[in-house]
Amino acid sequence: MKDSAFSVRIEKMKEILKQEGIDCFLITPSSDMKYLCGYSIKGDERFLALAVAPGHEPFIIANILYELQVTETPVEQFAYWFDGENPFDLLKKELAERGIRTGTIGVDAAMPALFSLQLSALYPEARLVNGSPLVQPLRIYKDRQEMDRMIAATAKADEALRRCIGKGTYWVGKTESDFLAELAYEMTCLGISDTGACVAVGANAAVPHHKTGDTVIEMGNCLLIDFGGSYQNYHTDMTRTYHFGEPDTEFAEVYQVVLEANLAGEEAAKAGNELQDVDAAARRVIEQAGYGEYFIHRTGHGIGIDCHEGPSAGAGEKTKIAPGMAFSCEPGIYLPGRFGVRIEDQVLIEEDGSTRVLHQLPKELTVIK
């Protein structure tokens, strides 16, 4: 392959397939395909797949419409089919000519039934298995290229939110959807794709996964913004909570508790600790402040090509924190019908084992007035 980073990943994948007794792994457009060869075009009804088999060079089978896109990947061998042809006839021919066995075929978890059913009919004697769990252990530990892309992604996200929130009281009278549209625009201008956000005003912020709507931003209310997107195939995910006008004593108190929990979780995010230690450290702060019942989710999740990847920073997760891991730290307190506060950063464990908090936007309570 033309790219050493992808070549290393493919070779590791081949070794795992060999150990697991899987003859061939067919990966359709998905986060697994992004990881193994960088192909990021969304799949459609035309069969397209990366074929990986122990002892063989990888190849991509695709409709001729996608020739220019697939040749941009580091893969060097291709098989093309035209509209009106059966791609599975071509797949069977290619596998046979390359001497690739088909006793056990792995497929990625995102492969549509449209394709997996035809594959099963093509090889009725074969055993089809889910190959995605075999990729996950590789994806947990990011290489230098991946880490650099995540660093760049978070810096761009910081700038997008800085531009939006910097408009201050301009937002008073505007809606959650107005803010979301502006934030998506700024992210897009900075090269972030697949943008998304939860923008929540006041009591809506007490709903962790509130659906952004037409609630108006007003003085006297908080504004919670949980947002992100993908840059060069790697995600950014962060949350900041602001307040329009001077907050009351309780909001200020809750905010300080969440901030201290966030900092405690990040302090526990050290190589050698377990992921559950991050959750325990953040949760302890909130429980000791008397708000334990209002912290209703895990403290964090893995992040990379997918916004949410495993393993999570949650209770009972004993995975050791190690170089290359990336995950969120996002404690929150949610008071139903009143308000919610969440502060989220991405944490990256560098090659030397040091902990790097990727987002640089201030976390202290910002009052907009």
C-alpha cells in the first residue's frame, strides 16, 4: 500500500484474521473502512467493498462511478463493475482468481442486508461473521497521524464556537436553531464535515440529548452547546454551558461543582489508571456536593473516527488508560424543569504517556451581558 500508516493497520488486520481463522474480510463504506484505507464516501445501493485476506494484497471492488475516489486511497488493486452488471459475480471471480478462500467470511457491522443477503446466497456453504469487533481493539490506540488529526479537529471546533459565542447579546431573541445554523456554518467554513449539535436553552439543558428547536435565547437563561463534527475523518466533541445575564446562586453553585468534577476526571485520566477511575473521580465530586442523583450518564466515551467509540469512561470499565487512547470527560448535573450544566473536553493520551486536554476554550463560568 502507498501509505505506511494504513499499511501497518492492514497488516495488523491480516494477522488478526489469521489468528481468528477468517479467510476474508469484506468492509463496505463505514468507520472501519475509513480506519483501514481512509475511504470516506457514504455508501449507497451500489456494492463497494475493501477486501482484506491473510497472505494477499487488499483490493477494492467498486462501481466505475467511484473510480476516482477509490484510487485516492492507498490501496493499489481494484476491480470495477458497470451499472447493469452483477458486482457479486465479479467479487466471486476476483476472490477465486486471487486464491482467497471463502470458508469463513467476515463482514463489517455496517454492511446493509441488501449486500449481506446476496453474499450469503453467493456462498451458501460459507460462515459469515461480524468482523467489526476485530477492528475495534486496533482503533482504541491512535497512531501519530490519528492523534494529529484529532488535535487539528478540536482546534477548529474551538474556533467555530469562539466565533459564535463571541457575538454575545446578539443571540438574545434568536432561537436554538438559529445558533445551531450559525455554528454549523462556522464549522463548515473551517473544514469540519458531518456537523451536529445539541443547543439547549434554560430548562431544555436539563435534557442531556435535547433536540434543538425554536426555544428563544433570553436573558436569565443558560445556553448549553454540545457539538462537533469530523475533520480528515476524525471527530471532535465538546460541550460548554454559558449564562445570559447574571445567574442566581444555585446555578453558579451547580456550575462550579460540574467544573470541579470535570477537572477531577481529567486529573484521573492518566496512563496506568483505569477508565472507571475517570468516572469515579468526577462522580465523587458531584455526589459529595449533593447532586449525585442528577448526574445520570457515564463520564465519557471513546472518540476517534466515530464520535462515540468504545471503551467508555464509566463505572466498571477496567480498561487501562494507555498511550494513543482518546476519550471525553463530560460530567453534568441536570435539574428537570429548571436547567442543566455539562462541561466536556476531549482527552488524548500522548505517545509519552502524558495527558493532553485538547479543547482550549475557557471552562470557567462565562456570563454574557
